[in-house]
Amino acid sequence: MRNNALVLTLAAIASLLAQSSSYRVTRTYTLGGDGSWDYIVPDPPNHRLFIARQNRVMVVDEDTGTLLGEVTGIQGAHGTALADGTGHGFATSGNDRSVVMFDLKTFKVLGRIPAAEDADAILYDSASNRVFTLNGDAHSSTVIDPRAGTLITNIPLGGKPEYGASAGDGKVYANLTDTSEVVEIDAKTATVARRWSTSPCGQPVAMAIDTAHHRLFSGCRSGVMAVSDYQAGKVVATVPIGAGFDAASGNVFASNADGTLTVIHQVTPDRYQVTENVQTPQGSRNMGLDPTNHRVFIVSAKFGPVPAGARRGPVLPGSFTLMAIERAPTTR
């Protein structure tokens, strides 16, 4: 996957966004460095961000923008999973169908675990103490023991997975883009337990979870967000677009490559409304949310001229930038 949120046109909801923004970019850090990028994974207890950068993962202090180190030796970096209890991190290396295990303190590579074709997103489930990759082209999930750093099994998913989420109760969920479904994985038995359609939300990619109300948010390329009751296994609401959930504010966020961050408010677990559209740099489609300080992190860069037949130009050297978006303080 090349986008942590969605790439969509928001003209259909423009009328809902004609209001002053309460969120804004509050911090900007120029990180530089070569290569494209993918998922931004916050590490809230340590105030760090793990940012996939093509052949490595950058580890950045989210308060200062300081580069703390890099996980190297990756071929096609996409996602990162953090298993704090074992002291190990895991990064997908999509081009060679593997997962790189590394030390969470030193970022030293400790080993390489075989996965499957197009190893992309990856997540840690604390209830089962297992790591799950989502392998797009292989239509599978690779299950890893995070302490030993060994392969447990591969689970056929019956479709192409994109992003996923752990409910923290032994269930893991993933979007299947080609079948427009959510699949539920029993983490302990490493089997598919259920699946359900996200219709009318087509091609679900981004996912977030609200464990308090048992709701999953699947952001779809068709231009809507499907809200599922994951206990009932069905869609209960749809709204335009969505990707990350902040329980404290009751807001769902979606970062878009058109230069916007959509904010959707959870009125009730089954009712949602778009509240605003924050202006962001073009191309800032990847985001991460730190629920401890309620900051949304996005990245972007400046691009050169677009070559013939390409969608965008090359990243200009030294222009890769990290930004934090926060709610503006209320004035009286």
C-alpha cells in the first residue's frame, strides 16, 4: 500500500466545510533524506514516530523532530509493528517478501523472517502476543512470534488485505480491497473467524478502531467511510472518508493527497458528520495519530517536474518534511 489514508476528491462535501478550522499545523520539521515513504507509526509511550522510507525506517522524536536512528537493510519499507513487551520491532520488507526484526532501543537488525508476496501493513496484537502482516498480492497474513522472531503460520484471507487493526481482545481485523470486505482473524487460533461486506463503501484501504464502542472505520477509495459494528459483523453507518480515531475528541481523521485533512465527528457510535477540512501540503496522504497528546502527524515533500506518463515528479533532495496537526486552543 502506498497510502495510509485515502486519495479522494472532496468536492461532494465542500458545502459542509465552510467554517473556520479548529485544527492547524503546529509543528514542522524538515527531515530530508532520499526515497519515497509509506506508513507513519506512532510510539506513544516513547513519543517517537516510525516512518517507512523505501529502504529503511526512520525513527523520529515527535516533540523535537530529531532523527533518533534508522532501521536499515529493508527492501521496500511499508509498515512497522512495535511489540514493547519483547523489546522488538518489526518492519515489512515488501520487495523480498520478508519482515525485519529489530531492537526497539538500538534499532539494530536482529533477524529476517520470511513472509509472503507484497508484505505491506503489519500490526501487533497484545492479547495473543503475536505479530500479523497483511500481504496484499499473496492474499494472506503472516503470523510471527515476536519474542523468538520466528514464523508461526500463514493465514489465507480470501482477498487482498490493506490496513488492519487489533481490538486488543484476541481479534484482528483487516480490509480486503478487491472484495470490499472486512475480515476478522482469531489471533490465537490463527484462523479467519468471520467476514462481512463494507458496501456501499468500495475498495476499503485505511482502518481505525474504537474499542470502547466496538466500531471499525474503513476508509474506502470509493469516497466514503464505512463504520462497522464489529461485534455484530455489519456496517451501521457511512460518511464521506475516514482513517484515524481519537477517542478523547470523538473525531475520525483522514489525510488526503489533494492537500486536505478531513475531520469527522462521532455524534453517536452510529452517527457521524464531517466538521472541517484542514489545508495540508499536496501529497500528504500518510498519517499517524498519537492518542496520548491528540496530535495527527503527516509527511510530505516538494516534487520536481512530472515526467511523461508519470503521476508526479521526483522528490526534491532534502525536502521531506514531518508536520504535527493539533486542535487550536479555545479563545474566550
